[in-house]
Amino acid sequence: MERQYKVIVSECARQMLGRHICFLAQINPPAARRVKERLLTAIRSLKSMPERFPFLDVDPVPKDKYRKLFVENWYLILYQIEEQTVFVEYIVDCRQDYVWLIQ
């Protein structure tokens, strides 16, 4: 039987998701609903085999700290795994500057 992980989304990640969806909804409400559902589906999928996604490999983020999951070609979900729990830390729009994340 495949083990199931508990997924916890940080307050920061929740706020980031909200900002992304609100911005998109101003331009295209149907697209905002679609992107929100795809992001939430991707997050829920981390309950099973979260190790399947690679580590983020950028300086100066410590090696093997965050795993990365791309969604909708533009969104990056960064998370950590500790024992049986997945911690979703950030949801980044890759079209925007996110250098702040690695400083």
C-alpha cells in the first residue's frame, strides 16, 4: 500500500495563491478559476509520492531544501518533506521577479 502524506500549506503560500488568482481574475475570471483548481489539484497530489519532483537547485538556496512542482507552465510550488508531512512554503509566478526568494 502506498503511504499517504499530510499536506500543510503555509500562510505565506495561501496568500501568494490568493494574490495570483485575484490578479488573474481581474483579467480573465474563467482562467483564474481554472488555474486555481489546477494549483489546488497539484497541491493535493503531494499526498502521494511527493518525492517524485526534483529539488530546487539555485544558489544560495541550500541544496536539497525545497522540491519544486511546476503547474500551468508559469507557477512554481516549493515544498519540503519531513517524515510523513509535506510543507508547501511558496507558490511563485515565474513570470515575476522572485529573486527575493533566494536572498
